[in-house]
Amino acid sequence: MIIFNKIMIILGIIVCLAYFGHTANILVLLPLPFYSHTVNFMPVFKALAARGHNVTMYSPFPMKTPVTNLTEVTVPLLLQSTLSNRLNEAMSKDTFFRRLTVLWTMGLNGVERSLKVDKIKQLINDKDAKFDLIMLETWFFQEAFLAFGYRFNAPVINLSPTFLFPSAASFTGNYLPVTYVPNLRYGFTDLMSFSERLTNSFHYAWESFIGYYFYLKYQDALMRKYFIYPGSENLPDLSDLLRNTSLTLVDSHVAVNYPVPLHKNIVYFGGANIVTGDKLPQDLQIIMDSAKEGIIYFSFGSYINISTLQPFMRKAIFSALGCMKQKILMKIEDSKLLNGYQLQNIEARTWFPQSSVLAHENCKLFITHGGLHGLMEAIYHAVPMVGIPLVADQKHNTKFIEKLGIGIVIDKEDLSETKLSNAINTVLKDQSYVERIKERSAIFKDQPIDILDNAVYWIEYVIRYKGAPHLRPAILDQYWYQRLMIDVIAFYLLVIFLIGYIIIKIFRKLYKFIRYICCSKASKNRSKKSKNE
């Protein structure tokens, strides 16, 4: 027995040494004020820490509970007021060019202010710091941070909080077919009309062209201005750094997006943040359990304040919900906004455990602005929706809801008490909405491997294979005319032209020859005829 125990101890030590011998030092840099992004990435970081990796995270949002192997470096919360102002500006001037300009300006401002933060400046100049992997939110207008990968000679994994923007897709070698992959900034489906395909292709081209020749130049300038250390004079062009990132983790899923052709350097991890099995707070549990007519949950996410909506929109929402026989759970930053309305059926709070609320069997409807994470949670828990898109990718997301038949969408400019009431009643009474979203929920949950485990696997894969350069598509090394096959098309056109030219020449020669023969015969016949006369 003693010998057996000793053997087991030795085996345990060997296993532990094997486990911790493959641990890596991972730097996570998320200094901008996108709380929902950070929260949804956190399960990945925690899972890496749980597997023994040393994760160092720079973020303005400290965790409530410390996590073993996860070291937090808290940086100042920058751009919070700017973010609200930009969102309000984008909502009031909701055009493609305005939205894109707002995001580019915000990104450049946020990157520069982040690089001025003392803790980040210290990181840049830290000669002793060594990392095996860098994780960045590169594609959300933070491209200059890619210099950290070069600084520490470590592979970079991008974290994308939405499906890929056109520029992000092109720099990973995933050139999206514009004929059926709609731009996130528009409310198009994958079945676009001729005019929609014209618009889609134009804006794909415009964003990629202007993004490359204008916006990225400013990001490159910021990178060279603030990354000053011995050897920084050899920093490659930012466009080269972008083309050489190892992997992109995309917060999306086949159940919440259209089918898209992607290379192996793109990995979906949408749904990794969805909490299942957590108990509701006791008071909220009682409210939801006792709701005989069911629950309607209302939330416009963590960025949109109800106070920033136009007065007619607030009136339509409050009036319509106040007339419902269902219990309403409303996420709202200030319950005083409800004063003056008959709202005895509304439970208003600044925060709800959203996933747990949607998971409750009495939750019958979700009224949403169309945020991606709310959409994923609603589909996962099979709760039909009424969408009121406001800004950013929300039109795209709600159009997806409408196409699948799992909810109804109301344009914000057309919002009224009557329209909202009709939409709510239609979704609640028509069982087809429930049936379709249950089917989509089953698709979401049908996975050969757990979503979070899959994300961790690919992160460790990149570490094991030193950046996994074999995943990098060769298309990234081609010139634009090679990618578009302009040279091949030009060659074929030239061959066709030459063949056509030769054929025409031959026919002309034949024509002349035949004409000569015919003329010769005619001439001989005339001469014979004249002699006979």
C-alpha cells in the first residue's frame, strides 16, 4: 500500500510537471472603454489562466474577484464621455460615412491616449518582459497596438467583438464575396437586390481603399510616435504587421450569422460568454416565478442610455409596455424617466443578469436594440425578439432576426406606441416565432466541442507552433491584380483577341482567294464567249 501511494505521488508530480511545463506568458491589451467587449472576452482569459497560463491583462475594468494566474493591470477609463457623445452623434446622423468617420476618429483618439498612459509606456520600455503571445482587439480600431507583437517578438491573436469588417477580412486573407456577404453597417441580408449589391460593393471598396490609404497611415504614425525603444527604428509598416497576425477569434457563430467562406486563421467563439445554470437573485426569482402571464424583458445594452433616446421614442416604449398584461423587466439607468406613466407592471433596474433572465421559462419576449451579445443569448435560450436598431451593426443584426422569422423589427424613426404594441402581441401570439427560434437554438447548441474549449485549443495551437505560420493564406503575399486575377483575365482576353485576329485574317485571305478564283473563272467565260461571237 505504501509503495502504491508513493507511485501515485510520483505520477501526480510527473503530470503536474507536464501540465505546467507547457504554460505560456500571455499579454492581453484591452485599454479602451468597451465594457461589453471585455466582459465577453473574459471567459477565454479565465480559461487560459485555469489551464496554468500566466495571463497579464491591461484593462480599465477590474474584476470583482481575483483569478489565479491572471494578473490585472488597471489603466484609466478613457473616452467614456467621448464614447457616449459619439454614439449619440452616430444615432442622430446615421449614415455610412458618418458612422465610419466617428469610429475611426474614436479609435485614433483612444489609441493615442492609451499610449500616453504611464503603465503602458512602462510596458513598452520594459526590457525584462517576455511574452509568448499577445492578444489584442486589433480590428476594433486599435491597429497600432500590433507593435507590441514586434516589440516582444511574439505572435498576435486578434479578438474581434463583431463579425469581420471589410478591412479586417482583407488583412487576414479572407476576401469576402460582396455579392452575398453584407456589410455590417447596413441592414442587408445575404439575398441582396441589384441596388443593394451595388451599395454593398461600393462601400466595401470605399472602406478598404480609404481605410488603407488614409486611416491606417494615421495609425502607423501613432505607432512610430509612441513605440520608441532600442530597435524600434526597424518597425515594419503597419500593413505588414496586420498581414502577419496569427489568428483572429471572432465573437460570432454560424447560428447567428450568414454562411461565409473563411480560412483556418479565423475561429468563431460566439457563445463562450453565455452563462448557464446560474441562479437568479432571490427577489428576481420570485418575480419571474409568479408572473402568470409571462415576462417581457427590455434592454438596450450597456452603452445606450434610455435618456439619450428621442422623446417620442421613450414615450412610445413606456406607453406600449405600460399597457401589457405581462410583467416587464426593464433595464434603465434612471427610473425617474418613468415618472408620469402608468407602469405598475414594470420592474425597473439598472442591471439584470441577462442570460439568467432569458433562460427562465417564463421569459416570453426580449425587446432589444439588436446588440450582438443580446441576440446570441436570446437565440441560445430560444426567446423571440422585437428589435429596435439604433446604431452600428444593429440594423444588420435585426435584419437577420427578421429574415429568420424569430422576431419583428421596427425602424427607430417609425416607432410608435401602436406599432410596438402590435409587434409585441404578434410575436407573443404567433407560435411560429417560438418554433423557429427553438430550431435555431438547437443549431447553436449542437457543437462537437465546447465553444470555449475550442477557442482555448486554437490559442494554445498558435503558442505550440510559434505563431502557426502555416495557417497564413498565400493570398496575403499577392499583389492586388493577382488576387483579382486581372493578369490572368488580361492574358485570356489577349489570347482570345489574337485567336480572333488570326481567324479574321484567315477568313479575309480565304475570301480574297475565293473571290480571285471566281473572278478568274468569270473572266475566262467572258473571253470564251467573245471568241465564239
